[in-house]
Amino acid sequence: MAVQISPSILSADFSRLAEEASAAAGADWLHVDVMDNHFVPNLTLGVPVVESLSRATSTPLDLHLMIEDPDRWAPQYVEAGADSVTFHVEAAAAPVRLAREIRAKNARASMALKPATPIEPYEDLLPELDMLLIMTVEPGFGGQAFLDIMLPKIRRTRELIGRHGLELWLQVDGGVSAATIERCAEAGADVFVAGSAVYGAEDPAVAVRALREQAEK
Ligand code: DX5
Ligand code: ZN
């Protein structure tokens, strides 16, 4: 699968989201971090902002829900214009039902694992998903250091996906930069979220291109 880059607007200027979306020209997705101050100790944005953003950009929206009760909220984010919705398995009451509901509404269904959550207990869920997100930092904040100890988990997950003969995308999120993206790609990730590495750069579009080149090496 080709490398895909998903810049996280968590590191963008929230008062100029539409312009920030176009500044990351060449990105495959725009990663939108929804935080509720319960699942993670931080608060960002909700359904109305996603609705406006989806009207303001043609880049597909990659929603990352770091919230309690995703079973209730995820479908509303699809209706608000999300093209892909990631819920955390630690928060979902009925992950299979939720993934099916997201897919039935014509969005890609994705499930995220916090660093301490293993993949093995969820092997049977893989066919229900379009993407799996392996967090490479504790969710909640941008700009944290990449957790190298997640690399074996990425590798094992890629093997599991292969063993099941699935076409699942494998996303990494947290501390992904020009310095760490090659290791992630080598371990089997193919969708890369980058916040500070894109929006902390002088030209976000140049940063997107550089990340893609590093990952394709
Ligand atoms: C963190 C968020 C990330 C965050 C990544 O909980 O899920 O998407 O924006 O930021 P960087 O790339 O700066 O680590
Ligand atoms: Zn994220």
C-alpha cells in the first residue's frame, strides 16, 4: 500500500483551520483530534467544528476520537462529514457494532490502541476494520517524544494483518517526524499522522513532501 500522510490540525492555528488545511497541500488526509477531557486530560473540538471544516476543505477528514462513549458519538461525526472515524477500543462498549455502524454510513472504520493496550485480544475484530491506529505516544497532547518501544507492536500487528489476508491500513500517531517515520514504515505502518512535524514547520506542504519521501525510502 502506498504511503499516506495525515497532518494533525492539533498543532495548527485553530482560528484559521481552513487556511491551515490548504497549507498542508499534498496531504492525503487531515487528522482531526477530538478530545473530551475525560478519556484524555485535554479538550479540543466537537461536531460543529467538524461540520464547518468538512465544508471548507476538499481533503478527506481522518477523525481520531479520544472520547468516552464513542458508540454514541462516532456516527454523528460521520454525518458531520468525516471520511474515516477512529474510536479507541479502551472506550468502546461494543466495538464490532460500532465499526459496522460507521461502515454502514459509508465512512472508513478504524480502531485505536493506547500504548499499553495489546493487539492480540482484538485479533478477531480485524476483519471489521478498515484501519488500525497504534498510538506511539500517550494520547492527549501534540509534541511528545516518539515511543520506540511501540515498534515491535507495529511489526506484530502487520504480521497479524498479513496472516488474516486483510487489506487493513496501519496508522501511527505521536512523535512521527522525519527522524522517526522511516522506522515506523519499516515496521509496517503505512498511514502517518504528524502534528508538530507538519504545522511546526515553516512550510507545511514541504514538510508533508519530506515525510512522504522518508517513509518511501
Ligand atoms: C495526540 C494526538 C496526535 C497529535 C500528534 O494525542 O492523537 O494526533 O496531534 O502530535 P505530534 O505529531 O506532534 O506528536
Ligand atoms: Zn491523533
